[in-house]
Amino acid sequence: MTKTAPCIDKIASAVRECDVRSITCVPGYPVTELAELLIAEADAKWCINEKVALEIALGVSASGSRSMVIVKHVGMNLLSDPLITASTHRIGAGIVIIAGDDPMAAASQNEQDSRYWGLIAEVPVLDPNPTNLHDAIFEAYRISKTVRTPVIVRVTDHVLRSGCVEGKVQALNMPEPFDRSIWEYSMHGRHQLFHRDTYPMIEDLSERSHLNRYQEGGGSEDGQMCIISSGYASMIVASIMRQKGIEMPHISLSFVNPLPVKRIVDFIGDWRVLVVEETEPVIEGQLGTGTYKILGRRSGHLPYGGLTEEDILFAIENMDKNEITLDTTPETLKNRGYARSICEDCPFRPVYEAVKAIKKNSGMMIAGDMGCSIRTAPAGVVDVAYALGGAIGVAAGMPAKSIAIIGDFGLVHSGLQALIDAEFNQRDVLVVVLANRVSAMTGGQEVPDPERIVRACCSDVTTIDETAGSQVIEQLIREKLAAKGVSVIVACGECRKD
């Protein structure tokens, strides 16, 4: 009988067996637990943000040691700058980026699909399932060494919570440092070199990858049908076919970028093909047109976003139809996977009450962040919250002096640049920093002292603590709103969240 262990444990085991010397992480669902395990067992380190995490990994790689970066899907946005350059610049020793996606947005601001970054950055992407996750980590380092680019390994919350098949201990060749010969080429020349030599190599690795499974099966009376799946969706498809006794060809993909198009097209011929993937039509969109008929999200067989077993079973049962109209009524905020109300014992309740009172009388818009302050949105405190660290920039773009509410983690993560810009350009904005010295929404990771950082950037800085009442805070906010330029209020309090 095949032994299984939690997938988080199997990733940690593979990391140790691959002799990964540097692991940089940024907290966030669904990868926080994995990062904490590697911090305890493999000397992983928290980073201020994802761009810094990848830059550190690139430095380790250039020096000849393997590295790993662990981020959630929205964190891929921030590290994309060095990632996109890394493919044509080349790296040294292998770099693997674990990108944790959150289908159904159980604890995230969107259902972004990290596989798209492979298309944009032109780097390999693996989308393993619990049966091959352990092997996929090894394969990712082999690929990274061979083609000299980072490799993205996309996992989801379902994969990380599953039991993983025990993988074999494997051997990797010695890593190598960065090859400086790339500097003999211009930037344009590097891009040409990459597409002449490297990308065809990546395509060939995908076409021949043992991580992709092509399973023959029975047909149907009115024409052959086939299912293509990837990642955790492959597990659901296999389970449904086994339970329902469905005999149908099934392509289970784990090396998904570049897509092994030649192998797929040769396999499916002119069949009807249902593409089952989370969360966007990444594979579906690349298959294009042919003698085959592609079914999936664009045909209405599957909803956008995360998938349930019922969604997939419905799609399989309706593969004989060319198009389907699904009921896509949006869910309400109450159906989100995490609480949206502020904690009863939150030390910043007086701040929120003061801001709400001022907003009620003035009608101003309040810019929030993706930390704790978004929990006040349903109560009418925060109006807009686009991205972690984004509150200051958004408030600075409003016509009158407006309020940006930002947590200290959001500030040091990516909000400081907007604060520096506002001070330099003499923009009118009031920044309220909620300083509890931890990242409360992701597990309480420690945050640098925001007051010292803010005072180095701005001249008008006032500090208050949680003993200040809402009336005192309201008066202070009104005074700062009346002043020109950048004003900062650092509200200090201790988070009581366990």
C-alpha cells in the first residue's frame, strides 16, 4: 500500500533532500503554515516583501547554492519585476518559487492564477497534484539548473491540505554559480539567445516530462471524448471517473508551461475535450482551434474560479453539449471564507470610530489596505482597498486631503514608496498607521518598528497609543486634515488575536 503524508511535510522533506541553502518567505494564506514549518526545520526566513525575497534568492543562486521562495498568489505580482528579467539574464544554481493559489478566495482578495506568470515571464511552471508533488520539487530544481531560469511550482490550498504520496529520495547534480558570459550580449541579444537556445529546450522538457500522464480509455458512441486536467483538479477528475465507472481518456498535466501542445494534439485528434483546471482557462486558452472541440469555462461547462466536485461532475455529464448557460449569481460577502468584522477587543476601535465620525460629516473617501482595516469596510469605515501597501498612494490621488489607513506590515511591505513620493511631491494626505508590530492577518509575524521608519521619511509625525479615546483621536485627525502636506499618525496598540 502506498504511504502518504501531509503535502506540507512532503515539500519540507523534498527541500531538505534537495539541499536548498536559502528559503525566503512572505506570510499569507495558503503558504504560511508551510513557511513556518521550514522556518522551524530548515532555517527559512521571513522577508519584508516578495520582491526582496526573490532578489535574495537570485543572489544565493548567483553564488552557486540552491534557493527557494515561498509566496501566495498575489505576492507573485510584486516579485514579477526581477522574475521577468531573470529568464533572459539567466541564473546560477536552481531557484524554485512556490506560489500558493487560493481558489474560492478562502482568505485572499482575489482568485488569481499564478500559472499566467509562466506565460508572461517565459519560465517553466509545474502544477503538481498530491501524487507527484514530492517528485515535482526535485524536477523543478533539475529544470531550473538545465535552462538557467527560476521555476514556478504552483500549489493550492487543497493540495497543501491533502495527503501526499511518498516520493523516492533522488540525487541532484552539484549546483553551479552564475555564468558571466551573458554580459557579452546586449539586452536585445539576450532575448534572441533565449528564444534560440533556452525556450526550445524548455518546450522539449515539457513535451517529454514524466510528470504529465496520458491515460488511454474507452470512447463513446457518437465520437471520442477526452478530459485534460492539471493540479489538484486531476485528483478530483480521477476520483469521479473511478466512482462513476467512467471510461474516458484522461491527460493529467503537471508541467503546464510551456504547454506540451504537440503531445496533447497528437493524443486528442478530433475528439471533444473537456479542460478541467483551477482557476482560469490557462490551458483551455492555449489549445486554440483545431479539429477537436474544446469545452470548459468558455463554453459554460465550468464556472470561473475554484471548482467543486459537483462542478466537475456536471461538466463531464454534459460533454455532449457544445455550450451551457450556468447560474453565475455572485456570492455575498457573508459567504467569504473568513470573518469580515473587526475583533471586539481590537485596540484600534477608537481610531475607526473617529474616522467614521469624520467621514459621516465630510463625505470623504477613505483608502484602506488589505490588512485588518478591510474588516471595517462593511461597517462603512473604509471605501476602497486594492492591494497590500496601496492605501497611501490611493489616498494621495484623491482631490482633497484624504485619509489612508494602513497597517504597519502593509507600510513596510510596499507602502513606504508611496509615503516617500507623497513627501517629495508635497501631496496632501493623512496617513494613519495601525502599529501593532505584527502581521495580524497572517499569523502574527513580527514587523519592524514603523515609527522610526516614518520619522526618517516625514516631518509631521504624531504618535498615540491605545489609551487615547475616540474623541481625542477625532480632534487630532481634524487638525491634521486642516494642515497642508503629508501628516502621519502612528497609532500604537497590542493585537490580542491568538
